[in-house]
Amino acid sequence: NRAVVSRSPAINSMRRTTVLSSILVCLLLALAAPVYGQDADKSVSGGAKAKRSAKKSQNYEIKQNLKKERKKRRREQKEEERNKMLNNIKRKKTQEKKQKKGIQLAPEAKEAADEKISFLRRQVERSGSKIVTLNPNSYREYVNNGPRLHWSLVVYTARGARYRCSICHTVHPHVLRIAKSLNYSLEHPTFVMEVDIQRNQEIFNEIKLNHAPVFLMVPPTSSEKAPKVKTLYNKLPDKYRLNAHGNIGVEDLKKFVGRITKQDFELIEIIDYNVLLGWVILLGMVVAFIYYKGDQFHRIRDYWTPYFASCCIAYIWLMGGGMYNIIRGTSFTGSGVGFSSLFHPSNGTQYGAGGLIVGCLNFGVGVMLILMNTWALKDPKAVKNSKKSYREPRTPLQRLKEMKPSAGVCLIGATILWYNLVMIYTMKNPSYRFGFVRA
């Protein structure tokens, strides 16, 4: 009993120590757990930051590489532009040197080139328009084949009646003015040459040209070769070619020729001496009439004939497009034969003669209808019973009223005139079909 009693305090103290130690261990573990978690979080966040920094460094390297590539490209572009500028300067200098030295030809080749220039000068002197008209053989000889000491302004046109090229007819007066303004006495003159499709269908087919008008500058050459027409046409750069349009003017053609040939020339005002002579004759007649009959002007008011004639002329002139002819500067007749010289083939323009014919037909139809109405309403009994014991001065309208034709004759006349008028419209525009217009 003493032994049991004596051991019990020791056992109790041991138990207490074990319990206290376990409690301490638990507390230590509890305190250590958050610290471990924080360390883990810190380790995880540190790995993410490392990845982000690695990506940033990669993006930075990529951006730097792109900047370097851009700089290289800019340097290359600048070098290319600089090389192009230097090459252009060298080309210009070489061209200027060639122009100063001139085209060096052998004696035989120079003689052949001089013969071409002399022939073209004779053709220019013979033609009043100063334009050389070409056919396929002369085109190959004086435009295509070398050697050549002259410039050629080749005009590919279609002024025939069946081609209906209104722009060709509009541009032709500008070409005439350019041809008369050029100086043909130069060492390297410029000749204006016309290539019409009606006579040069072979040339148009060979160069595969399906539109007109087209202007082409053919430069001089020292080569004695005779290339194909297609080869020379396609070999020339685009700056030697000008596609005409409706708004092209004589100043545009002058700039085109001057830019290519480096020739400065002044445009000559073309005077139509026939029109000038007509105005001089008319003015002389007026002056003579005033000189001899000036004191009798007051008697004009007693007669209706001058007023009637002036009204008829004004009506015909206005219905024939007189103002249109003045504004557009249309020619009185064309270069064709028969109807093609009077009526323009295109429905967008006209000749002066064709306009006057249309105005006369309109005037005739109106007169026939007025007479038909007047004579149809006339009372025949009043005409029979009218006394003619004395003769009074009568105007042309009074004389027409006293005539006794039938209204049917006037209707037939108006129908014939109207048919001719509609026939002209159909000839200029086939879709009109004598009034039965296609939908």
C-alpha cells in the first residue's frame, strides 16, 4: 500500500507532462500551419511572376526585332528611291547628250532619212490641211521603218460615214490647227499623219486597236530595221500615247506634242476666208443699199415682204440648229460624198448644211398645213362674187389666199416633206425606225 501510494504522484506528474507536451505540440503545429501555407502561396505567386516576366521579355524582344526589320525596310526603300532618282537623272543626262549630239547615221541611212523628210514636206505643202494621209504601205515606210529623223504625230481615227465616231469629228479641227502651227523647217520636224480605219483596216487589225481617236508620238530612230507594226506600237511607252475623249482641246494636244518632242510652238488662228469673203460682200451690199436708197427706208414699213422673209429665214435658221452650230463650231459640210457630206453620221452632232435642210423641211411642212387649213375653210362663192374692178397692193400672204388649189394637194405635199424629215432622223439614228422607236 505504501508503494502504490508512493508511485501515484509520479505517475500523475508524468501524465501531466505528456498532456502538456501534446498540447504544446498541437499549439506549435497550429501556429506552424499558417506559416507553411503562406510560404506555399508565396512560392506559387513567385512562379507566376517569373512566367510573366519571361513573357514580357519575349514580347520586348519581338518588338525590338520588328523595329529593326522596319528600319531595314525603310533603309532599303530609301536606297531604292535614291537609286531610281539617280538612274532617272542619268537617263535624262544621256538623252540630253544624245539630243545635243543628234542621231548619228551612216551616209546611206542619212540620205534615206532625208528623202523621207523631203517627201513628207512635199505632201504637207500640197495638202491644204497640212496633214499627211497614210495608207498601209506609206504607214510602214514613213512611220514604222527606220531610219527616221522626224517625229510623227499619228492620229488613228474613224471619220467615215459608217463608223459614227462623233469624237473623231470633234477632235479633227484641233488636229488641223496643230498641223498648221508646227514648224516643218526644223532638223527633226514633227509631221501630223492621219490613219483612217476606212483605208487602214489592216493596220488597225494588226495593232488590235478597237477604239478611236488615239494619238501616238513616234520618235526618230537611227535603226535601219523594219519591225512589225504591232511590235513598234506596243514597244512605245504609255507617255507617247494619248486616248482622246470628248473634252480634249487644242491646248491638250499642244502640251502633249511639246512634252514629248521638247518643241515650243505657238498656235495659229485658222481663218476661214470663204466666210470672211461672204461677210465682206454682204457688208458691201448693205453699204451700197444705204448709199443709193437711204432716203427711202421709211417705205419699208409699207411692205410686209421684208418682214415675212426675215421671219421665214429666222425660223429656218433656228429650227436647223443655228445656235448649236455657232456654239459647237460645226463645219458646214463634211468630207464625204453625197448625203454623207451634208448629214453627219452621228446622232450627237450635225453639219450646217444638214441643219438648214432639216429647217427647210420643217418650214415646208408648217406652210403646207397652214395653206391646207386656209384653203379648206375658204368659201368658193365669196371668191366667185368678189369684184376685181381695181387692183390694190397685195402682200404675199394675200396672194396665196386668193389661189384656188385643193387642200388634198397640200396634205400630200406635207406628207412627202414629213417623210423626208423622218427619213433623215432614221438615217442618223437607225433605232428611230421612221417614228416606230424600239422599246
